[in-house]
Amino acid sequence: MRHSRVHRPQSVEPIPFTKAFEMFCEGNCPYGPIWEHVLKYWEESQRRPEKVLFLKYEEMLEDPRRIVKRLADFMGRPFSPEEEKEGVVEEVIKLCSFDKLKSLEVNRTGKLHPDFVQTNDSLFRCCLACWKDKR
């Protein structure tokens, strides 16, 4: 729901929280019904697992090493035994961490589009808050 407030053109008034909550529960969201959207990707990942990789946020938090290796395999670029031994998987995890990504200049000061209210750092604020809630 926060995304509806932040990811909007400046010319569009923000949706009050209670209204956004009602819309979300009814499946009436600015970007479409979220559960239907997710379900379509999951179904496609079942039909074509070689083309669509469906990852769960919770799984990424629980075992990032396994997920990074799975992603590398899916992309056809598995880690070699030497790379694993040298800690390349752990380095990828560190480079993709919220702390690392939010510290990049483009993510601290950049803006996705000049007409939108959203700044790049808002994406990390949302995701980091969700991540901390899960820990």
C-alpha cells in the first residue's frame, strides 16, 4: 500500500491508507490484483521451469546461499567448485545485500523518473522494513 503512495506521478493525489487497504483486499490495486499476478507467474514456473524461476522471499532470507546457487544454475552460469571454495557465492550475497545496495550513490540520490514522487531510496526503505520484520 505504501507503494501506491510513493510510486505515483506527482500530479496524482495519494490514496488514503484506509482506501488503499480496502482496494488491496478487494484485489483492486493500481497495478492489478496482486495474488492473481503472483499466481500466474507460479503457474508458468510449473509449466516451464527452464524459463521461469519462481523464488520466495522467505526462502531467500532463510538460505541465501542456496538461492544464489539456484539462480546461477537457472541462468546457465553455475559456480565452479573453485569459486565456491574461494567464497564467490558469499561475495555475491554481500554485494546484493540491502546495506550494500542502499549505500550506492544512485540509490541514495537518484530518481526513477522525473515526473514521479518516488526516489530510488524509497525502494530500499520499503524492502528493508519488510526484511527487518521477517528477522
